[in-house]
Amino acid sequence: MQGAKTKEGAALIMMPIGRDAVAVADLVEKVGLRPVICDNAQQLLDNLECVVDVVLLTEEALSGRCVDMLEEWVTRQPPWSDQPFIVMASQNVGSRFAAFRREVAKRLRNVGFLERPMQGFTIQATVIAAQRARTRQYETRAHLEDQQSAAKELERLVAERTHELERANRLLREEIAERERAQAALLQTQKIEALGQLVGGVAHDFNNLLMAITGNLDLLSKRIGEDARLKRLVNGAMEGARRGAGLTQRLLAFARKQELKAEATDIQALVTGMMDFIDRSVGPLVRVDLKSDGQLPAINIDPNQLELALLNLALNARDAMLSGGVLTIELSLQYAHESDQLDVSPGEYVVLSVKDTGTGMDSETLAKAVEPFFSTKGVGKGTGLGLSMVFGLAQQSGGALGLESSLGKGTTVRLWLPVATNATPAACLGFPTPANTARARILLVDDDLLTAASTVSLLEDLGHDVTEAHSAREALQLLEGGLIADLLITDHAMPDMTGSELAYEVRRRSPSLPVLLATGFAELEGNGVAALPRLSKPYTQDQLSRAIASLIPALPEG
């Protein structure tokens, strides 16, 4: 056996024939796991008693008593555990092999098969997915252990306080009920977090598809001449693509997990831009009205969190109007005085009001409305975190939250948000109007062939010379081979090396080469990402041209 005792992040490998084990261990190590190669079934079982994320085997390794030994271990797993196995299968498709694989899957339970030969990336992606599932199992174990510890502590307290008789028992029952509600709410938030991660990934992939659609429609619109019917069809398709892009951008923003990042924000532009999304979210029974007191100053807030807060308030209002009604969103500029008892510093504030015509709340419910985990909705229909999140956002941003409600007369929520001082609204920033940039030599890097082809067409239509690469490594090889470029445009989410890592390498070798990061993600991680110019997918040819003009000065002709 190679390797030391396993620890969290380990992968057990048993592939007795050839160099499969060494090759797979190298792939596993590249994705951040610790490979441990086992020579036989007993070594594999010994290591399974430690913390293991995934087990990789070949079909040949499952011969003899290996399956029996593993099945015995699988049946002894604690309830929280469902150890993942990945089996490298041969290309044999006969009935005997099919029956053997069905038997393995039935006895080892959590089994995935990969047919050889396969790409290294396929193995790595499968291992990463298995590791994520295993990590969730370890988190479940930790939660169960916490619950067991809490239960033991609770029993000790009950034993010590038996002399308090009925009063102590009543307090204990209330404490248990509150704990169960908190645990249920915690599980719900975990589901929401997982859903957010799923939505973020799907929206990113959908942005790549929209990029190919909008890019080709952009070029097609220039070549259809004066045919009114064709123009109408192309414009309709482009409008549908734009709506899809707007929807995915909202989904990506709501799937983000980040610290509060306040910046000067044009709240009128933000709220106006969300109206279509809110209309679709509240449904056809609710009419949405927007009112505004003319031009308003920028506010100092995290725009993504404000979008999420506004959506939460709109959905709460919808749930309070089961038979339909009117949702009124209003923006106004007001001055807060010390006598207003808002718990904010005196000064100018933009007030965002969300008013519904729903059932309303009585005084007792209203007093608890912003408490975490408090909800008037039925079981499974709410976490009780919506208003508390909005309240927290208002306080962290230096503002306040006001609530007015009465039974049968609806509810009004007012967010007092501080006016930004000496700052340009973030919504006003962008790429400049393109200058007459001469033909540029552009290196385009994107692992999605459809997106890459669309972008190449857009760039060539603008008159640029384009060299295409489908990985960061390929781009570096081209530059090292003598390729001269005036600009590097790269996707971010690529296997092996991300776009931000590529930008770092390129700037280290050629500091003067401008880099433009084109991505479908709402948030990015990595060194220097924040300092990179970014173009969000899907983008139009005009947006692409503006981005290029902002990064490349006018080049000499020829």
C-alpha cells in the first residue's frame, strides 16, 4: 500500500493491474484529494475505517471475496453514511458482465460506473461530485453529533431541575419545541443554499448557450437587408434571448454567497430593472405598481442584497394576497430627524416602500415579524428568515426598517436607506462608447466551442484578426510560440486552469498585454479577479466593441 493514514479529503484506489492506480492517483491529487493506493481488499477495508471521500476500483479488483467483504462493511455503515464507489468498467457488454455490474451496484449501494477508456477530466469531474456528496454526509454527521450532545445536555438539565416540578417541565417543553423549530429552519436554509448552487451552475451554462444565440442573431441582423418580416423575426428572437439573459443574471445574483459590499447604487435603475422579474414572480393575480418621486440620489448599499431583499418583500406580499391584489413599490426622498425614533443618524434617506392589500397582521404578530425563524406561514411554506434578512440589511447599511400593518388592511414595509456621498452610482459605470479602433490581433480563449465560434464571428465582423484557443494551456503555448496579440479575451470557468489564473500568468510574462474576462458567472474567485475588466455573458457585438475600445488605444493602421 502507498500513502499514509487517510484523512479528510482522501481517495482510496485499488486497481491491481497495470499503471491504472498511479495514473488515477495523479488525477485525483490534481483536484485536491489525497490518493491512497491499496494493494488488496484487506488494506482497502482497513483504510475505510478512516475518513474517506471516495473509493475508486476497477472491475478486476472486485474479483474473489472483495465484493463480499465490501458489502459487509457497507451494511455496517452508520445511518448518515453512504460511501460512494466509482468502478472503472471495461467495454464488455455481454449479459454476464451486465449481470455482474447489477449485482455490484445492488450490494455496494452507492456505485457509479465509468467505461474505459475515458478522459481524465471525466474521472476528475466524477470524483469531485462524489467528494461533494460525501462532504454533505460528514456535515450531516456533525449535525447529528451536535444534536446528540444537545440531547444529553438536555437530559442533565432535566435531572437537575426535577424539584421545580410543573414549572420546570413546562419550560423544558417550550425549549424543546423551539429547538425543533430552529433545526427545521436550519435544514430549510441548507436546502435553499443547495438550490442556489444548482441555479448558479445552470444559469452559467445557459448564459453560454445564450451567448451563441445572441451573437449569431447580432450578425444575422446585419445581413438580412430590408426584408421587414425577417427583421421582425430576428428582433423577436433577440428580445427573447435578452429576456432569458436578464433572467439568468437575476438567478446568478440571487445564488451568490458573499459578504456585504456597499457601493453607490442607482436605486431607481435597480428597482426599474427588477420590475419584469417581480411581475413574473408574484403571478397574474397581483398587479404591481411602481411610484417614484422624480430623480433620486444614489444610495450606499450592496445592490445584490437589495435585489434579494426587494424580491423577498414582494413574495411575502404575494403570499398575503391569496385572492390577488395590488402590490405598490414606491421610492421617495425623505429626511430623518432625531424625533422620528428610527434609530438612524439624522440626514437624507431614500425610502423604499413595499405595500400590499393583503390580510395584514395583528399587533402581537407585528411585534415578532422581524424575529429570526418567526413565520405566519404553514409548515414547509417559509423559513421565517425573509424579514429578518431585510432588517439585517437595513441595519448593516446604516438605515432602518419600518413596519405598518393591521388585520384586513394590508402591510407596508419601509426601508430607509442612506444617501451616498461624493460617489458615482455603480449602475452608471460601464465601458465607453467605442472609438475607431483599428484592426487588432486578439487571442480568444473559451472551452465552449459554440460560444467560441460565435465570439470569433463577432470579432471578425468588427475587423479584428482572431486566434482561437480552447484552453488556458493552449493559449500559453501559442504566446510562448511567438504569437503576438494586442488583447487577450478569456472565459473564466475552464478545466485545469481558470481564466483568472491564465490572466495572472499572462501578466507575469507580458505585463503590457490587456486582458478581458468574459464570463457567465455572477461572482468569481481567484487572485486578481476583482482588478480584471469583465464582460458578462451573453453580450452583444456593441458591448464587445465597447469593451475592446476601453482596453486598446487607437492602433496604427496596418
